Amino acid sequence: MLEVGDGNHIYWETSGNPDGKPAVVCHGGPGSGSRPSTRRFFDPAAYRIVQFDQRGCARSTPHAGDPATSLETNTTAHLVADMELLREFLGIEKWLVMGGSWGSTLALVYAEQHPHRVSELVIPAVTTSRHSEHAWITRGLRIFFPDHFEAFQAGLPPEDRDGNIPAAYQRLLNSPDPEVRAKAAWDWCKWDLATITGGDNDFTGRFADPDFRYLSARLVTHYWGNEAFLSDGQVIRDLGKLAGIPGVLIHGRNDFGGPLTTAWDVAQGWPDAELVILNDAGHTADESSSMERAVLAALDRFRR
């Protein structure tokens, strides 16, 4: 555990070769937490793999799954600062940064603010948290999922259905009534899973746990409802700061929640990055062997 300020402690772990090339993983979500399975993408003989749980989730404390936990000091800027504290604590001068989905936004913001600390970037499922991206995933996707969107919108009071949907759900998730909180988490995660999987929103794995559903919904709506605490288009505008840093962007053409246009825009603004487009892939490596192979190939290339 590392104390990072504001009463927060983040969980971290290292694996692989202690003398290997340092690499840090920014997990998705926000709120998904680090996962042991992510280590399989790295050659353990070549890499010193650093994983951590972002503020408020998994093994970090205080836990956002407790509605009494304030999220006031849980922002993108705080997460970037936590990464720098962890790097300094571990005595790492420069590391490869990997992050997918929400983790790609965090990885890109970190690299833009600390380019001299980044050796390479590997980014599957590219997102940048532009306002249009949040609008797309919370409202625009209704053109593909009208049935799921109807249920998603019905979870809100009528007066909130045409406004900022994540912010409206955030208010329900912070309700003093535990039944209201539980239903809001159920409704939010049903929509979230449908858009990631292409329509399958049955609760399995971690989402079968109501405590995880609440944690996930609370952190995601906190970030999306506040536009990830970034100015609109900030990540795209600052791509010039990555000049000289090699990277690989990996994106599935069938990613509903994160359309390929975002990865394309990042590649246009970052000439040192290679964009790998996968015609048979969606949002996650779990869904596609081609996504797994592409991530493995990128990490193996930078290993050398």
C-alpha cells in the first residue's frame, strides 16, 4: 500500500523480472481494478511489471463502494499524480505505459504530462474522454441498442432523462436509500455491459456481485458525469507532447462503445504511433484472439 495523500492509500504490486524493463498498467473502468490475468501479456523474464488499483477501487482505500466515501479527491489529475508517486517510490526512471479503455485515457494524459518518464505506450481500445465520446456511449448508442436504452433511460426520473445521464445516475447512486442505490447500479451496469458486449448484458463474473456493480457504477458515473475532469479534446490537443515516444494503438472495428474514429484521431496527431485495426475485434482482449495477439506482439517488440 502506498499513501498518496487526502487519506488515500493505493494498492500496488510488481511481478516478473526485478531487473527487467519497467512497465506499468493502467486498468480500465474507472473502478475495474488491476487483474492478475493482465500479466500474461508480458514476458516475465524481460519485464518488471507494475500494477496498481486506482483510487477508491479494488484493494485501495478508502473504498468507493462505501457510499460514505467522498469522491472529491478522486479525479484524473489525482490518478496521474498517484502514478508519479508510485514511480518515484519504486525508483523507476522511465517505464512503458499500457492502458486500455478508460486506462488508455489515463495512460495518454499521464504521458502528455510526464513524457520524459515514458519509454513507450501500448494502448488497446483507445479512448480520450472527449465530451462527444461520453455522449456517444450514454446516448448515441441508442441507435444500435434501442431496447436496452429504453430500460436505461427508464431508470431515471422523467425530469432527468434528457440531461446529463451519468450525472443523474450519480445522484441516485449517492442516495441515502440503499434500495435506490442498488437499483441504479443494476440499471447502469445493464446498459454498460450491453454496449461493451454487443447486446449481452447478463451479469456474470464480477458483475454478478452487487457490491462490485455499485462500485463500478459509482466511479464510472463520477468520471463520465464530470467529463473525466478534462477539458473537451484535451488529450487530442496535447498529442504533440508525445513526439519521439513510440507507441502502438490497437483497436477493434467492432467496438460499439469506443468507435474506431477515436483511435484514428489519436494516430493522426501522434506520428510516432502505429495504429493496428482489427476487423474481428470488439472492445476487450477477452473477446478476441486477434486483440490478444496484437497486444502480445507490441509488448514483445518493445521488450527488445
